[in-house]
Amino acid sequence: MSVSLLIVSHSAKLAEGVAELVAQMHGGQQDGATFKLLPVGGMDDGGLGTSPTRIHAGLTEALQGGGEALILMDLGSAYLSSTLALEFLSEDERLRVALAEAPLVEGAFLAAFEAASGADLQRVQTAAQEGRDLKKIT
């Protein structure tokens, strides 16, 4: 099973930018053979915010064919919208989704390496959460 990464941000541009950065760091593939990067940012009207319906649409794409999904979020209310989007999924689908308590950029970067290697959802989630410990200045 492949693990897709949903990049959930209040800003569509930020979500797309994180996905672009991570894709370029992984050889330029945003829709690779082993994982997908799915930017989900902004509201349905294009404004700032997080949309449970847009997140649900991203999850539906990620879960196709028995796939799994890790949701990475920028701010606390993105968590609320993500958990609401999970309510629209079946019980089986919800079991194939995890949320990462991780910094958005660093978490996505680390998770993508694990997802690209074919790691399972738990390992991809753990890798993302290890982003909390990355030091920028030593």
C-alpha cells in the first residue's frame, strides 16, 4: 500500500509550496510511484482557512485502491477541519488515515522519504513527527 501525504494549510499557496519543495527534494515527482503529495489549502471560495470538504476530497483521492494517508497540518484549526473530514469516511477508510503532530515543512520532508521507500503508515507518521526535533541552528 502506498502512503499519500496531505499537506493541509490555511493558505492554498502555502500547501502548494510545501508540496513543490518536497517534490523537488525527492527528484521532482509530486505524484510518484510509491506516494502522492496532495496540497489541500484554503477555503472553497479561495480564501484563507481550512475546508473539511476539500480535505475529504484529498483523502478520497489518497485512499483509492487501498492506499493510506498521512495528514500534515499548519495550525490548530487545520486539525479540527481534518478530524471533521474524517467523519465523512467509512470506518475502514478512517483506519487508513493518520494525523501527524509535526511541523509542516520538516514533517512533510521526512515523511516523504519514508513514504517513497514504501514504509507503512505508522513509520511515515513517526518520521514526520521526528521533524519536531530537527535543529536549524546547532
